[in-house]
Amino acid sequence: MGDRKRIALIGTLDTKGEELRFLKEAIEARGLQTLVIDIGLLGPPPFRPDISRQEVLREAGLELADLLRGGDEGEAIEGMTQGLALLLQRLHRQREIDGVLAIGGGQGSAMASRGLQGLPVGFPKLLVSTKVAQAGAGAYVGTRDILIAPSVADIAGLNRLTKRVLQNAAGAIVGMVQGGVIAEEEDHPLIAMSMLGTTTACGLRLKDRLEADGLEVVVFHALGVGGRAMEEFLQEEGAEVVVELAVNEIGNYLFGGLASAGPHRMEVAGSLGIPQVVTPGNADFINFLSPDTVPPRYRERRLHRHNPQATCMRLEAQEMELVGRTMAEKLNRARAPVKVIVPLKGFSIWDREGGVFYDPKADRALIEALLGNLREGIEVMEVELHINDPEFADLLYAEVKRTLELAPSHHKKTRGR
Amino acid sequence: MGDRKRIALIGTLDTKGEELRFLKEAIEARGLQTLVIDIGLLGPPPFRPDISRQEVLREAGLELADLLRGGDEGEAIEGMTQGLALLLQRLHRQREIDGVLAIGGGQGSAMASRGLQGLPVGFPKLLVSTKVAQAGAGAYVGTRDILIAPSVADIAGLNRLTKRVLQNAAGAIVGMVQGGVIAEEEDHPLIAMSMLGTTTACGLRLKDRLEADGLEVVVFHALGVGGRAMEEFLQEEGAEVVVELAVNEIGNYLFGGLASAGPHRMEVAGSLGIPQVVTPGNADFINFLSPDTVPPRYRERRLHRHNPQATCMRLEAQEMELVGRTMAEKLNRARAPVKVIVPLKGFSIWDREGGVFYDPKADRALIEALLGNLREGIEVMEVELHINDPEFADLLYAEVKRTLELAPSHHKKTRGR
């Protein structure tokens, strides 16, 4: 295949053949190669793909003829989705492709995006979709850096509007692939940190101090996707230390908020043997989007409308107690050092004297449940500070530095692309 | 500025200065120019932008000092949003920029995306955002082809993860801008068409026949954004004829479905003097997303779960009656010929004998309200066919052709970029 870059082009060739041909020509006109992958299940493809639907299915050990005989459309779609995901991972591993461009309506976007989500952050990937403007992009991008191009018009034929959108999509993937890999720098020790705007004062001061010492800090925005992205990142690339300034995703999971990172949040670092410095940052609330996304059972609770797409709810003492206990259970399973540091004067910008979420009794319930259930060997420190006091960030800084001196390296030094 | 392409770079320089500098360098390293626009409102910018926050505000006739003195953060944000939108439109009109790249968290994404939405389809525009994976992309892209890049990690400093994402964003905008304008083709007469999957059989047959005659057909997916995009397209670029195969957005507006295109759907073509061929296609239902998005008052109604993100609800006779009357009121105001063609055997794939939404009594309520309220001069045809019968598409085809022969051209022959 020479040394020309190659872009995988994915779509249902039976319904979107004309558009895929347009993309193929636009990309090849810019001197790159394409690899057309057909994930159609209905009619015959109008031109021969490089990888046929039969080959995609075989990647998952399936035969198209069997699936069609079965007559279960759902099963066929699921098989194609799995086959594509496996195929893309293999092509990436074997360095056969340098980027991926997929197009789809509702069904095609769902199939292709699962495959795209299996490729690492930094690997160029773009989805042209009819659906994102209505249904949102969350389901399609997951925790990944998938660029989403809304199609504006339906992807139903070439015309002046769809051509503009497709031409730009081809340009974008070519530009990303030609952008090349970022020059490798010195490998700085890496700190992964969870944070929200409500603990930014703490997080940014801590980050600045660590960076001044030559450390690298990656910050994850703890709104569900962020926590999941952090823990996938730990699995793929590791880190020296994890700092938790935003544990709200645990309360969101327990009480039905809209920023859940699933049942295993705060378990991954410990299971990988990565040391953790943990605070109850943002433990005082859970997250909803617009006010109408707050379930009826919570309408009478203490709510704070931060912006039109962010409504937060104060957790009460008995809920805080469960968050604390849950945190302890998770941390008790860690295979590496854990240090818990509690700011007794409040856990978020809103949770301080005079703040909208100030409730020392509820905070106390969490603290007692957390500290009372931690196993031996986990170090604990309680300090008469608010989480956003500069002294608290400095205390975390000292703790991270101490942990780095004690611990062996857990940073895998890999690169995503 | 020579003939090198220039990309506007937008963000809050006080909080995202480091990232904007990285993007500026990545773009300039590829031989393009940048124009850094600061929309920050808090701290001082770490480097001098090409267009300062003061200049952005002045575009909207505002002074930063006044806004800061007022102390109303919302007002300052709204002013900056307006100023940016006006600035971008002026820069685009004066051909000062060839593409736009913006980065933002929640607030920055909201401000920048309003500006991006004011630029035409086809003009390269990309937003790197921390928010889309949680809150969805719909609010940010609107009816436009804004590429969305999820940031994965928080945009809070440069590190190996954010660098990969930003490097790809720079590559994508460079690639789009370098992709250039699509070669102008012969100006085919243009047909704009609304459609959904449930009337695809009709729409695609009609489209194929029209295209075989050298006409160009742009299809819009009538899920709210689609109808709005079609009507903006009519305003900006016109069309020879509008064909309505999906009027479900009217019912969605009236009865609280999730595919409303606002109160003015089906009024734009008529007000612009563009002839219309109208069917009650998909008038039989309104749209929701996942089943839990169906409001409690509708839970006991006739629902059809089309896929995990598409739940449709059959409208009942009295609702259909209101849809029909509303259509008539809108069409009565048209300043150009309107032809209404009614398929008596059903309006969508589900609305036929044996189908999940079959209900001839409800259909009859719409037909009587529609036809009974149309003013003189609007031609009407009722046919004993289902909307997806090939003969029905052929009948529409004949009607579009006849309309084209009668009417003067309403196609503006402009290009979006």
C-alpha cells in the first residue's frame, strides 16, 4: 500500500452508496488512499467495497446467509456492529488505517459509532450523522474524541447541500490524518484528576503547582462521561497518582442523577495498583440538566440552577451517609496506597457557610460513614479548611509529591496513536 | 493578508489561553493564518488577541466597562454572544475568514455556537467542547453543519490527552478550509422535500424520477431540526418547488412532541412565493425519543417503539382535526400555487390496513378539516392510494413537473461559501 495515508470509509453501501463514492473520490483527489467498508444489510452494493459486509460479519464469526435466514433484523444489526468493532481494532493494530470516516442515519450512526468508540483517543475519527441534532451526540461519542458532523439535510442523495457537508467531512478527516502525530516530548510523570467547576479553585492551584515541578496533569470533568473517560485512560495509559476532587458521580449513580459514571467509578485506580489521593469534593450534590430533567420525586428538594443545562441537587444526610459508605467500600479494595483528606468546612463552592448547599450535618454524615468504614492501612486526614481554600490545595500538593516519592511508576508511557 | 487562508480562532482567552495558543501554532505550522478572537470576560488575556473582547462587544454597540460596572454576568455573556455573532457575519461577508474554530466549556460553547450558527452551511466551522457528551449537541449545532469535537478531558491545560484532541481539531479545520469550494455545476432546478423513513418509499421514487429529468432534490429529515433547516434553506437559497411528505412537525408543535419545528412550519415557502405540493405524509403521528421521554399524559396512548431513540405516538381523531385545520390556515396564506394531494389509504408506513397506526376515522378527521378549510384557488386531489404506493409517487412527480412548467423560477442560484 506504499506510504500514502489510508482512511477507512464506513457506511451502508445499499442506501448511501452515492455518498460514499463522493467521499472516496474527494479523499483520493487529495492524494490519500481509502478503504471502503460496507455495513449494509439490505440491497446489493452499487460498487464493490474493499471490505464486504460478509467479511465484516466474519470478523465476529458470523455468516450473512445465516443471519438473513434467521430473519431477525436486530440480530443482524448487532452482528454487524460487533464485526465492525473487531475489524477496526484489527486494522488499527496492524497499522492498516490512519483515520476513519463513517456516515449514517439513525441505524448506521449507531452501528458505526460503536466501532469508532473502540479506537484510542487521538486516532482521527469522524461521523457524519443525520441524528445528532435531534437525539444528541452523547450516545454516539461515548467517552471518545469522535468528531460529529451534523448532516443538516437527510443523507439521501447528492445535492448542493449534502455535497458541501460531505466535502467538508472529507476535508476534515484528511486534515486530521495529515496533521500527524504530536512530537513526543519528555515523559513527565502523569497525574489524573477529577474536577468540576465547583472545585476549580482547588484543582487549578494544585495543577499549577504540580506542573511547575515538571509533572503533567490531565483533568477530567466529572459529569459521568468524564469519570468513565478517566478510568478508561487509566486502563490504557496509566498514571502515577489519581487525585479525586469530584466524587459526585458516585451519588449520581446511587440516586439517579444524570452524571453517573456507572457502578465501578473509583474502583479502577485501586484495582490497577495506582495510588490515590481522595477528597469528598463535590460529594454534596448530584447533577441534572435543565430543570425539567429533575424527577418528580426530587422537585421539592434543595435545587440550584447553575445554568440552563445544569441543575444540581443537594444530597441529604442519609444519602450522604450512603455515599460515604460506598466510597469506603471501593477504596478498601485498592491494591495501592490511598490517602483520604477531608476539608471539614465544605466540599464544593456551594457547600460553605452562606452557600446554597451549606449543610454541615449532611457533610458530617458522609465523613462519619467514610472514615468509620475505611480499613486499616488507609491514611486519613481531617482539616479545618474549605476545599477551595488555597491551603487545602497546598496540602494536596504535598500529599501527591509524597506519594510520588514513595510509589513505583504506574505510567505506561504509551501513546494513543 | 496575502492569499493565504485564514481561520478565526475563538475562545475565552483568560481561561483557555494556553489551548488557543497551541491551536494557533498548529494551524500556522501548516501555512495558514489565524485571527484570534477573545470572548473572555474575567481575567486578563495571557497574549494579545487579534480582536479583543472590547472590540467584540463594540460590534454589538456595547462597552465592556459598562457591563462590568453593571455586574450582571448574564447580561455580559449575552452581549458577548451577540457581538461575536455580528462580528463573524461581518468577517464572513467581507471575506476576511475562510473557516472558524472555537473551543469552550459549557458557557464558552454556548456563546461561540450562537456565532457559528449564523454562518452558512458549507462554511467550515468546528467547535471543541467539553459539554456535548453529557448535554447533547443539538443546542450547539442547531440547524447548521457545525462539526463538534468532544474534548474527552476537561479543557483545563495542555497535556497528552488535550494535545491530541486539539491537534486533531486544528487538522480538521485546516483540512476543511483547504478542501476548497466544490466545483460549480450547471444550475439544476431545485426541489426541496420533507420526508421521514416512514414515507421513504414515496420520497425516493419521486426523487429518482425528478433527478432522471435533471432536477436536483434536497431531502430534509422532518424531526424538528430538519423542518427548520429546510425553511432556512428556502430563505437563503430558494427552490423551485417544495414537496411536503412529512408534516408531522406540525402535530409535534401542537401536542408537545419532540420533533417540533416551531410555530411557523409550512409558512415560509408560501410567504416567499414558492409553489408547494403538499400531502398529509406522516401526519398520523408525533415523535418522542426513548420511551421515558413520552409524557405521563400520553403513556396509555397508541405508541410504537421504532428504535431505542424513536418512539412515535398515533394522533387521535380530534388531534388530527386540529392538524388539518392548522395546515389549511397556513396554506391559505401562501402567495404562490399550492396543490394538496391526499392518499386516502394512509399517510405513513404504519398507517395502512394491518399497520400499527391504522385508523381511517382519525385520518378522515384530518382530511375533512384540511379540505373543508382551504380557501378557493388551492387545488385538491384525493386518490384511493396509500402514500407509499408507487402510483402515488408518480402522481406527485407529474404534479411537480406541471408546477415547474407553470411557475417562474424561485431559486436564488447562490452558493453558501
